Amino acid sequence: MLIFFKKYNSCKNPTSTIGLEVSYQLSVISYQLSVISYQLSVH
């Protein structure tokens, strides 16, 4: 779903695709950090 949205977005506006990519990377990083902190709190 996200890949299709990114392809559609790049056809429409290339600069917004970069912003979408950055926000996606940041959300993935924050998710990984929350998983790590959860594992640390469990142990």
C-alpha cells in the first residue's frame, strides 16, 4: 500500500516523495527504539 502511494506521489510531486520517505524512515526508527526500550524494561 505504501509503495503504491509513494509511486503515485512521485509521479505527481517529486519533492513531497522525499518528505514522505524521511517521515517513513523516522517512524521506523522510532518504532525500533520503542521496541528496544520495551525489551529493556521487560528484562
